Amino acid sequence: MTLSLSFSVPSPTDQVWSVGQLSTTVKHLIDGSFMPVWVRGEVVQCKVWSSGHWYFTLRDKRSQVKCCLWKLNAARAGKPPIDGTEVFVLGKPGLYEEKGEFQFIVQRIIPTAAVGRQQQELERVKAALQKDGLFEPGRKRRVPAYACTVALVTSPDGAAIHDVVTVTRKRWPCARILVIGARVQGDGAVQELVRALGLVNRIPGLDVCIVGRGGGGREDLAAFNSEAVCRALAAVRVPTISAVGHETDISLTDLVADIRAATPSAAAELAVADRRDVLRLVDDLSLRLATGLSGRTRLASERLARTGDRLQAGIEAVLESRRNLMDRLGAQLDALSPLKVLGRGYAVPVAPDGRVLKRQADFVTDQRFRLRVSDGDVPARVE
């Protein structure tokens, strides 16, 4: 026997519900079918709104459900539970009509005095890493001031790649970004992140490594709290930056990495320099260099001018000293000069051969000679 199904457009006589009618009907069915029940689970993502209502998620190994604790009951509950706290909650299932979301309306919340399974694992991993010194500030490395090659370990389909590339191109266009794809949540995420971080150590010429993803719930960030991922990150040979989740999210990789960034965009700002800052630095250094050279040149010019003045004064002093010496020697020579004697009325007889006739025997009769006086020679003859 063959069964055939046929569908047709609703006729005017058919009843057609609106979305609001469907949500209201389902809400009434849920509200009227359940009595208050106790539920045990682990609290995550508990938020207290300005209205006073608490909103959180209750989960176990198999499933999770969104919960709401109204203001009046929240005031009786006291302090909101921290993430990872295991609690008993009393309430009834319900439906949030506007969004069509199933939720559990909590009336009472009581801690079980036990820590949730995932929180226990998180604390164990944190203690093991701390014991091995992976959180120590002394092992943190500094990111190079002018990194040119950056490895980015993240999901190929995530928004982190776009954020990092956009910021890097704006700040330091010459930088290279090498994307090493890996799952960042779900099954297999831990293994792929460990593999990707291992590949980072095989890339030559690498300056810095960024590992991260965009925001998400605490369970979405679980891979970055894995002990294997944290140890693989600690083994990366270049400085590392962890950018996991939003600014308020802190994972264990944030504590292990050399630098923690609030977002992937902030990680890119920490990884590469800003060309505008570099240009301002170059301009400042150029100005300081020009000012320094100008100052040194001016100082050298002033020193040279002072040296020239001292040199000129020294030369003039030496010349004056030599001039005074020459004047003294000239006066002495002038005093000893025969011309001075002649000027006093004396005369010197000189023979034709230039001999000075000093004695009487030098004068021969009829010998001609010259008689040198102060203003010239007078011809003379011996008689």
C-alpha cells in the first residue's frame, strides 16, 4: 500500500496562529504541567542586572538550561554564586515568550558546598601550572619593539583574523601575519591548538605569536584552560600574546602567555609598532640631532673665534716685543755707527783702494785719497 502526502495552502476556514499565540499557548501548557522541582547543577555566567534579577546557566555533564531568579527571591538568596559553584535550585520550567526561549524560573538556590566538576578540573590545572612556575613574572618575555612576522593561532572562520589583520595593516603595514588555523572550541579543539602551537616553533624568522579567539561563554573558552594547551603555549620559543574572549574573560592561557590582551585587536596593537609613533620618534630624533649639531657647531665656532682672538693677541704681543728689541738694537748700532762720529765734525781719509788711512806713514806725497765727511766724500791730495 502506498501512502501519499499532499500539502496545500491553508484555506480561509483553516485556523492560522500567530507566533505570539504559539508562544503563549506553549507557555500556558508548560506553566500548568509542572510543580516546583529541585534541580542540581553547576552555575556558570551568573549576572546580576540593575533590575535586581539574576540570570545564569545551570549545567551538568549532559545538558544546560538558562535560569532566572527574580529580584524578590534573589534578595533572600544573598550573595550571587561564583562560576563553577554547584547548587540546588527549586523552581518551575517556563517559557520566555518574547524570544521563545525555554528557561527555568528559580525560586530558591542553595549551594551544595561542593565545587563543580569543571571548576575542580580548572583548579587542578591551575595548581599544576603554578607549581611548575608557568605563571611566574620572571619568565615573561618582552615583545620586540619592531616585530615584522607575527604568527596567529586561531580559528580560520573566526572574527579574530579580521580584527588582527585590520589593526596590523593600519599600524604597521610591512608586517607579515601567518595564520595557523585551529579549532577554538568543541571536540578536538585542544588537540588542534596543541598542534598549531607546535608548528609555531618550526617557522623561521618569527618575532611573536598571538593565540586567541573572540568572545564566548565560559564553556566556549574551555580549550584555553586545558593543561595541554597551556604547556604547549609555554613551550613556544618566541614571545606570546594571549587574547581569549572579551576583556572580562580570563583564561589560563592569559596567565601563561608573556602578555595578556583583552581582545584580538588589542593583541595586534601590542604585537606591532605604530608607524605614526615611529614617525614622531624619528622627527623628534631628527630635531634633537639637528639641535645637537647646531649647538656643537656654534660652540666650536665660539671656541675658534676665541682661539683666533688669543692667537692674534699673541702674535701682536710677539711682534711688539720683537719691534722693541729691534728698536733697542738699532739704537745701539746707530750709537756705534761711524756716521754718527762724522756727524760730530770728524772726517775719515780713505785710499783709492778703500783702505782707511790711520797713521801718518799711510800718507804719501802727491797721493790722492778721499776724505769722507758726514754728507759725502771730498777729493784730496797729500802735499
